[in-house]
Amino acid sequence: MKLVAVGTVAFDSIETPFAKSEKVVGGAATYITLAASHFVDECGLISVVGDDFPTSTLDEMKARNIDLQGLEIKPGEKSFYWSGKYHYDFNTRDTLVTELNVLAGFNPVVPPSYKKTSFLMLGNLDPRIQLSVIAQFEERPHLIVMDTMNFWMDTAWDNLMLALKEVDVLTINDEEARQLTREYSLVKAARKIMEMGPQYVVIKKGEHGALLFHERSIFFSPALPMEEVADPTGAGDTFAGGFIGYLAKTHNTSFDNMKRAVIVGSAMASFACEKFGPQRLLELTQDEINERIEEFVELMDVEILIED
Ligand code: AMP
């Protein structure tokens, strides 16, 4: 398996300033694998759901060559449930409910066919589970990317620190980077995170784009200025799926290629915002993706003469 992702497969209820949706399919790993499936032929998924999760969604995922051998379905239990409410700027949100349900007792089992994976995406999840997944690979994956959020900083700090030591790239949003490091400056925050383990840090700033840090180098990608945002839920995970999917497709983890991966991730994230839930990622065509990446190239295109 070229790429494996672990994370939540869930139900979300979302409220934006303009609309509300009750219980749509969500979860970090749902967004990650659907985004990555546009770049790799096969993508393994490690997660757990209850028997309340719709088989039609699982069939749609299988149809996109997402391998579900690593997805445990627990009879009689409920899937992870999250509910959030966005503020007027769509960039910040409050978590209203987090029900771990089936996730509370989850002990992930990495299927034998996943054990020689080159690219591993640890979606936002209990760091205890992230660590357990890393430990089960026969050889360390070539690249491990991890995502996390404030919930785990508040509830699982020690394991979070252990997990950070094991990964190559951390993707995190700006507010969370500040919470993790107690630094307001994102440059200082990224430096502190690199001291915690990862050699690369991506700080996502919602509609203000994303920053990639490595040693003393910084790269910035804008986000696509959009006329309408339906629902930003999953944009960060979709970014991560596009980012690692592109790296896996090109099998190149140089800093220059990571810059491209940040653009690809940003392009994929813009699609995720267009509809509630992961719907848009299911319908996307390669032509649409290429056109969107082209829009990013134009957005960043500038010639400037610097006078002596
Ligand atoms: P994002 O908007 O990219 O930050 O991710 C939103 C997704 O993360 C939603 O679909 C939720 O189901 C999922 N999620 C929310 N809270 C958690 C949590 N504490 N652990 C894992 N996944 C979560």
C-alpha cells in the first residue's frame, strides 16, 4: 500500500452563520482518504465506526479505491460524533459536542497488507492511537505526516509529545500552533514545534492560506479567495490528504516538492468548502483539480524588478 491514513470516520452536525446541517458524514480520515484518492491508486484506511454508519458512504469510498480492510465496524455501537459552530469569519469555530463513542475503546489493528507502507497520514486523533499505529509497521514509513488539534492538547498532552517525536511533518492550524507552543509569532511557534520532533511544520491559516516551515526556510501558499463558502469543515484534513497524496504520487519528499504539495493541498481544501460534508470530494474530476491548481499558480504569479 503506497499510502495509509488513520483518523476518525464520523458524523458531524455543523452550523455556519448562514446554514445548518444535522448529522452529515464527516471525520478526519474520511476527508483525508477522499482527497488522497485523487492522487494515488490505492489508499488504506484505519478507523472504527459503529453499525450506524451508512454502508452507502463506505461503498462510495471503495469505489474511489479506498481500501477498508483497516476499518473496524463495531456492532451495536455508535460512531464518533462531533458538532461545531462557525463564527462569522468562517475561520474560527466552537466545538459544541465531542462524543467519542466507538473511538473510546479503539485499538487499531494495521492489516498485514498495510505493513510496508511508504506514506502514513496520522489524522487528528488520540495520540495514543497514532503511536500504536506507528509501532505496528514492519519498516518505518518513508514519510509520516501528523495532524492534531486543541482537544488532544487539553486531554492527552504527554502522549501528544511522544507522538510528535515520531513524525516528519506536523500539520496544525494557527490557533493550535499558538496553544501548543505558547508563542504568538507563528515563526517562533514553528521553530518550537520543530524542536519537539517534526522537521517540517505546516501551519494552516484557513482563508489566509498555509505556511510551510523547514529549518530556516519558509514557504507560503494563499488560500483561494472564494465568493461563497458553504462549510469549511474538513478543509484541514482535505489539505492534508491532498498534501500527502501528491507527495506519495510523486514519491519525492524534498522541500521543493513539499511546496508543490502545499499548493495541491490548498487547492483540494478549497473544494471541500464548497458543499456541506465531503460531497464535493466524491464528485471531483481530474480536470477540475488541474484547473484549480492552475488558479493557484496564477494567484501567486508575479514579476517584480528589484532596483539596486
Ligand atoms: P477540520 O475541519 O479539517 O479540522 O476537521 C473536521 C473533522 O474532524 C470533522 O469531520 C470531525 O468529525 C473531526 N473531528 C472533530 N473533533 C475531532 C477530534 N477530537 N478527534 C478527531 N477528529 C475530530
